[in-house]
Amino acid sequence: MEAYVGNMVFLSGDAPMNSAGGPTSGTVTSYGSANSSVFGVTLWTANLTLSNMVGLTNNFFYENLNQQRVTLIHEFLHSYLKGASHESIANKLGLSGYNNASDAIDTWISNCYKN
Ligand SMILES: [Zn+2]
């Protein structure tokens, strides 16, 4: 399945993990099955940069709406900032003093809705 939001492309189910040209094999579904804590994954291009394509694993569809919102924005940040590492994204957001950069990004996104 494919869905489009602006320039972003969201893939799920049997969509190939190499849809953006990158080296990851298998389908979005098989990737999510092998990585149970992954809800979304920004796909690599052939040049090993991050693409505008995001795989939404089956795990994503078991998140509540607030969690899904955080996941979608989290993946958008990977794509928009071309940030492969969570540390690089957290640094660009001005975050510091965290134990887990991915969690810190998610907390930052969640807090955007509280203010
Ligand atoms: Zn991430």
C-alpha cells in the first residue's frame, strides 16, 4: 500500500524495503516482524542517503493515534534533516542531557502538542 503526504511517501505491507533504491532486502512487513520495536523506518537511497519514503511496519498500526503522530513526525525529521543518526537529529533540535536520543526526539515531538 502507498500513501502520499506532500512529498513524503508512506509504504506498508508487501512494499519492498528497497523501494527508494537502498540495500535493505525484504518487505516492510518482514522488516517490522524482525524488528518489533520499529514502528516506522525511513528508507535508504542507492547513495545511502535517507529518502522521502517511509515504511510503516505492522507495529505502527497497533500504536494509538498520539503514538502514530509521533512516529510520523519522527520519520519526517529523519527524511527532512537527512539525519541517519538520532544523535544528529537531537543535536539539530538543540536537545542535550538525554540517555536515548530517539526517545528524546519523541518526547520533544510530544511536548510540541502540549504547549
Ligand atoms: Zn528514528
